[in-house]
Amino acid sequence: MRAVPHVGAGRLGSLPAAVLALLLGACSAGPGTARSTAIRNQGADRRIAESINLTPADLPGFQAGASTAGTSAAGRSLAHCAGAPDPASVDVVDLASPIFTVSEGNGQEQFSSDVAMVHTPPEAAADLRALGGSRIDGCLRSVIVPALSGALPAGASLGAPTVTRLRPVWAPAGSVMLHIVLPVSATASGATAGLSLEIDLLAFSVGRAQVALDGLTIGNADPSTQEARLTNVLYRRVRSVRQAA
């Protein structure tokens, strides 16, 4: 992807981080309330999620910024629109990694992860089916643009996102991967220029653990090598945690 001049990554303010927070939040929207059946140990599940999520050691050379933790109302709306289970009923804990960023010239790469521990494996599978379902396309268009408008710098606007489903050979079996292109245009001194934010959202579940990796690129960066490596890191970690079953 080639960025149009004069709208560099540095001029987008908090928008890239807001995109990651919204999309990861839609995968699982925060800890739920205790239930009379299948009540889990929240402290133990928190430790599991922490042991799986990405850390600075996984991304040398990247700057660790604020976490995407704390799901917004928009994230919950996106999950509800897509037909995902109510997070207040299924989530035990939902923890996100920091946002890891590296900039080069007019381009930028960002990665973050999210681990949600739910009460039962079928609940994790149902959430994953909703993310990969046909409703997510329209939900992204109806929710993401108004939700992100507050993160835009003055004179900028968002176009309608487009969604493509990917099936990379390195993705875990049963995973869902969406490639989302979000056009951004900016007007200054009567001239308009634009670029596209390209987001890859990959999610998979193992037992009660639902894991998501979000990668965002601006400019000419190719995130596929990093995405394959980081997915392998997350998958190996979740498979090594027996309590996630």
C-alpha cells in the first residue's frame, strides 16, 4: 500500500490506537459477572491471560504504549451487532497487551494482543463464529466509523471500511482472520489527501481461551512475517497452559 503524501502516520493522532482498542474489544468485551454454574477462579484466569499476551520481549525495537484494555461501548455494540455472546455473561477476564509501535519514515506498524478467558469452550467457539460470520461486514461499517470519529485530527474523515477474509497457511486451525481497509482523508489549505489504515485481526480459541492478534500498518510495511511469528508465539503459549482447557 502506498500512502498519499502529506497525511503521514504522525498526523493521525490517537486514531491507530483507537482502531486497535475497538477491534480487540469487539472480540471480547470485558469481565462478566459470576454465575451459579461453571464459576471460575478469576485470579487464576487472570494469570493465564497474562502469561499468554504479548510482552516487550516479543517485539524488540518496538515501543510499548498504552494497553488496549477497557472495552468501550462501541466495542460492545460491535460484538452485539455481530451476534457474539453477551460478554457480561461469558467472560471471566479479558486482558490486553500494550500497543507495540515502530515507525519508519512516513509509515508505521502496530501490534497488540488480547486474551479472554470464558466459562466454557463452547462459549469461546461461539464468539469466534460470530467474528467470522457474514454480519461482521455491515457491523464494521455501521459502528466503526462513528465510533472512531472522536479520535480523528481536525480536517480528517473516515471512509467506509472494506473487509476481506484471509486464510494464511500459518494460522491455527479454526482461526478467523479479517483484513480491514479503513480509508482516511484530510483537508488542509483547500487540498485533500488520503491514505488507508490496513488492519489484520486474527482470532483463535483453545479450550476456554480466546486469543486475538491485531496488526495495523500505515505506509508500505508488510506485516505478514511479524504476524506469522507473533501468532506462533501466542499459540504455543496458550497450548502450554493446561488450565485453559
